[in-house]
Amino acid sequence: MTRIRPLATAALMAATFGTISAAHADESLLGRVKSAEVLPKGAYDLTLGTTWRQGKDRGSYDGVDVKAELEYGLTNRFQLGFAVYGRSVRNRGLLVDGYLPQEGTFGPKLAAIEVDSKYNFLSPAKDDFGLSLYSALSYGWMDQHSGQDKNTLSLEMKLLGQKYFMEGQMIWMGGIGFEGTYADRAYIPGLPEGFDWPIDPETELEITVNTGLSYRFAPSWYIGAEIEYQTEFETEVGQERWSVFAGPSIHYGGEKFWMTATWLPQLDGGGERYPGQTSGLHLIEKTKNEFMFKIGMNF
């Protein structure tokens, strides 16, 4: 009887964390922070996500990004993904040298394609702490901020960590990433005399650090909070911007279907600013708020 009890306890723990791993395999429990989990071998995941970037210090600004991604578990540790992006930008009442050259509505239209991968070194369910390397190569032809034509080639590398607490009821996730981009803007005829719109190719380096917690408060339902710091360096200006976003998420995870809704307001920011800006945020490339909604289906 003494020997059976430890074996039963170990079997129960294995079954519990096996269920956790299957339930959260690459689900977006939070809006921005990625998990270290990967899909099991032979499994597919289709994700549809929308991000609404809203509000500057002046005028009226709305940017909408739509992402559709299909991921496949090549092995139990390695998954591949392919994504397409759609985008639209509406800008009224704000022109900024070098960043926002025109008012109007641009899109919606197809804006970028991406291939990505995630390799899992340590499983958060089996090894007590999860660790994965995420990488993505993308090519785009529409500027995310202005809606203008802009060819970009980007390589992103991100180290992801994850840990379960309270037998999986609370989940911590965090990441640090670097993204290098080669960008080439198209010439825009008819701009006001003296307006700055550089068309020489440039390089950009973006650094992102984020972390968050997700807590299961009811069967299949999670509430979470996350915070993200991001900064970017460019060829001509050095450190061009930095910003801090933080906010809540709510997540539902079923056996074959999941969804996540997130609100991330900008709490602080700095770097390049436009004339007349009164807010202490970075509002040239970023906005006051980001709203995200994702749905996923597992096959």
C-alpha cells in the first residue's frame, strides 16, 4: 500500500499536466505574449486575429491589421506556420514629416506574408519550466503606420518562457525578442513642398520584452494581464521610439476551439514626436489603444 500511493500520485500528476499541455498547445492565452507550448506532431491549428490600433493626440486615426495563420506540428517539439496579413489605415487631421504623409483611407488590402517556426527546448508541462525559440521571416508591401507603399523584409527571433503554477490554474509567460528590418519606401507624387518623405532604403532594429499571467477562474475560462516594452532603432535617427503597453485579456479554451480578447492601452512612451503633441506617449508609429481579438481551431 505504501508503494502504490506514490505511484498513483505520480500517475495523477502526469495525467493532469498531460491534459494541460494538450489544452494549451500554442493557444493565445494573452493578446501579445506568446506561449512556449508547441503543437503535437501531426496536429494543425488555424488562427484568425484582428488588431485595431486606435487614437493619436490629434485628428482621427484607425489602423486595422488582420492575420490568418495555419500552423503544423512537424514533431512534438517543432512546429511550422504560414500567415497572410491584411491591413487598412484611416488618417484624418494629422500629417507628420517622414511618417504620415497623407490623409485619407488606405486599404483594406493584402499587406504581407510570413513563414514562422517554434522549437521547444523544455516543455512547461513536463520539465517544470518551458523554453522555446520562435523565429519568423516576413515580406510586406504596405506600411503599417501610414498605409503607404513600403517594401519590408524582416527577420524576428524571440526566446519564450512559460511556467505553470497551482497545478496549471495560473500560467506565467514571458519573452524577449529582436527583429531586424530592411525597408524601402515608394515615392509619393504631389506632397507639399518641403515635406520630408525619405525614399532611401533604411534598416531598423526592434527590441521587445513582455510578460504576463493568465488565471483560470472557471472551467475553460481564463483572465489575464500583460505588459510589453518595445523600442526601435533606425539608420538615421538612432533610437526612434519606445513605448509601454499593458492591459487585460479574457480567454476561452475548448477542446477544438478557443478565443481571446485583449485591450492594451499605451501607458508611457517617448522618442520621436510631432509638432504640437501634448501627450507624453509615442504617437507617431504607435497609438493610444490596441484592441485584439483572436479565434483558433485545432485539427
